[in-house]
Amino acid sequence: MTAFKQAVAEAAARDKDIAAFYKATGYEPIWTQTFGKDAQRRRALFRAMDEAQLHGLPAERFGAKALMAQLRAANSPRARGLAEVALSRAFLDLAQAMQTGALVPKRIDEGIVRKVPYRDRGSYLSTLVQSNPNGFFRALPPRTPEYARLLKAKLAYEKRLGAGGFGATVPSKSLKPGQSGAAVVALRDRLVRMGYLRRSASPSYDGALQEAVQRFQADHGLTTDGIAGAGTLAEINTSAEERLKAIIVALERERWVNSDRGKRHVLVNITDFSARIVDDGKVTFQTRSVVGANDSDRRTPEFSDVMEFMVINPTWNVPRSIATKEYLPMMQNNANAASHLELYDSRGRKVARSNINFANYTARSFPYAIKQPPSRRNALGLVKFMFPNKYNIYLHDTPAKNLFSRETRAYSHGCVRLNDPFDFAYALLAKQSRDPKGQFHRILDTGKETVVTLEKEVPVHIIYRTAFTDAKGKVHFRRDIYGRDAKIWRALAKEGVVLRASRG
């Protein structure tokens, strides 16, 4: 074995994927020859490293400068062998970061339980040597319209930073139509900088300013009343830097779901309090949602699964955590509390409350299951949509309709409640029934719990995006209700991602 190959074998031994690749190829170089394909790959790699920051990736992490210095200093076969493996190691890090993200989601927040579609690391090397190098790197990032639009938004906000951001903040706690003065002028100027209003010298909160505020509110998930109250002003006063951070985080999140999402799929955006059905890339149904409250044991997790069936007239099998933390203390104080609930023993037999001394039990020793039979008062409403998962999360109806009119809708124990569950059911059934509404109501009218299987399972993606775009490319922003995006940004910044201002 030559000195070059010996060096490659020794250096590669620390990484089983790199070692397996070079062993299979006889320890031949793919980077370090000064001519031909090696030179093309090398140029493409350094170009991709240089462009990593365009994708919101930590360019310095990949060590382009150190690699170039190592190559220049490699004046012996052994040194070239060590440089060869160093390039492959950096390449794998860059390729994986570009395709499926620079961070490991589960290390950021316990609520991000998403399974990232990681590729086999060895396949990156074997595919590269069989491909056009430039084409290979272009194909790595997500090819979705959303990713492309987020990239454009990132460039646009970098230009905004270069032009001074959004200008001075609005020095007021609340403003409304009819008012005038310096704070109103500041509000007008800031909305002009944001592109919501044409420049004007008017000092009053007139109709044009009210309409601009409403457009801003619509783009930020706020109540569109045209009043710049405390919540609206907090969003208006959010800096361009913070908005750019949200876009960069959204790019990383998009890389985490870089796989086929299904020709038809359900998309739930936790921060947007919405649920959508998407067919061939177009939203064909949308409804408001209520998500988990911002408590440690109630936040809705992020993951993807497959919807298999719906249950009409469902029974609510109360989760044990709710049964022991909420209902047991109530029944210890009053045995007849929550009388709409029924208790069952371990053999599935209904047990009368008069036969139970609730004071004898703790949360750990409580031996009964608690259920609520089908009814309009049922906590799940009249229909639930099931994609069985270990987190016990699903979509469902609710009798608490008043919550859907609120601006912020984080109130559930973790499941996703739908404002229009019947219409959601009709849309799902329309793919397998000539009369989806009639079929649904015939079953509903029986009052009996009934499982309706979906002939074609539908992927469900529960995501968390504080920045996202619409089909026209407009960026929408939402509040970071669980603080997850702030954690992701801190992790990206720690890796070396920086905000850049662009001029011109």
C-alpha cells in the first residue's frame, strides 16, 4: 500500500462511513488530484462552503480556510492522504447540514420529537463520485416552493438590514383611529418602512393608516380590528433583525422535513393555530385550531404521522395524567364531581362511584379508568381524527367553541381542536364517498361510536413555524408561543450562524 493510501486508511478509520467508502474504492482519491474530476469536486465543495451562509448555515463550521491551508501544505503523499480524508469529513458535514439541517432537533427542545429523514452518510460519497459535482450540491437543499420563497425572504430582509431596518420604534402603549401626534407619525413611518403604507405627511390616525394596520395584523396572525393596541404594537416594534432570525430558523426547520410530504396531506402549524388540507401543493381546506397550552406537560409536540381513520361519536378515554392530576382530587373532595364521567375497573366493568372511597387512593395507586361516553358535551366533541402515535395526540372536535374567536389559542392538553371538524371530515371523505356529508351524518345520527377507515391514509405534519410564506411569496410571522424558535436560533448562533446586512 502506498503512503497516500496508508494515510487515507489510518485517517478514515475514525469514521466508519468514510472508512467503508474508501475501502470499497481501494483508497483512491476523489478530491486531491490536481486535475480532472477531483479538481471539479474540490471547486464545487469550496463553492458550496462559501455559499452555505446564503442558506442560513454556519459557514465557518465547515473549515474552508483550514482545508485550503492543509491542501497547500500537503507536499507529500502522506499529507495528501490526510487532506483527502479531511475534505471528505467536511463534505459529509456540509452535505448533511444542507439537506437535513445543521442541528439535531431533539437536542434543542423535548417537544420537537420529529424524525428527521437523515440519509445514509456513505451514500453522499458514492453518489457524489457518480454525479456532476455542481448539480449534486444544488440538489441537496429542500426543493420545495416554501424553501425557495424563504431564501428570497432572507435576502430581502438582509437588504432591509442594510437599509437601516424598520426605523424608530413607536413610543406608545396603544393607538387608535382618530388620534394624532408624534406617536401616530412614528407608527405611520414604521409601516411605510415595512411596505404597508405609502409615505404621507399626515399626523392623524386616518382611514389609510387603519387599513395599513389591518394588513399588518393579517400578516401576523392578529385580530384585524385596525387598532394598534399593546399586542399589535409589540409586533410592529419587533426589529428586522428578529424577523430575519425567524426566517433563518424556518429554513433550518424546512430542512428537517426534507422528504415527500404526500400528494395529499394535513398540515398543522402550531404557532398559526391552523389546520390545513393540502392537495398537490395547494391548500384546499383550512380551519382554525386550538393547540396545547404553554405548560411543560401540555405543549403540542412536533412530529409527522399518518391519519388512518376517524371516530364519529367518540368516547373520551381520559388520559391517566389528566385523570389523576385533575379529576381524582376533584372526586376526593366530592365523589359526585364531574358527574359526566364514568369509571371502569381493570376488567372493563363500569363501577358506581358509591362503591369507591376516593380518599384511599393516590395518583400512583388509583386503579380506575375514566371515560366520557359519546355526546355533544363530550370533550372530544362529535368526531376525532386518528393517526395513532405514542404521544397520544390527535385532531378532534370540541364543545368549547368560544376559544376559536380568540387571537391566541393555546388552551388544550396537547391535542389539536378544530373549529370546523365536520367540514374537515367531509373533505377527507370526499376522496372515497359520493356523498361525504350524507355518510357522515347518517353515522352521527346513530349516536353510536363508529370508526370510519380512510381508504387512503393521509400524512399529518404538525409543524411550528413563526415565519412562513404564502403562494405569492409574502412572509407571515407568528409569535414564538413555546419559545422553541428562540432556542433554535441560540443553537444556530452557537454553531456560527450570523445575521448579515446586504447593501444594494
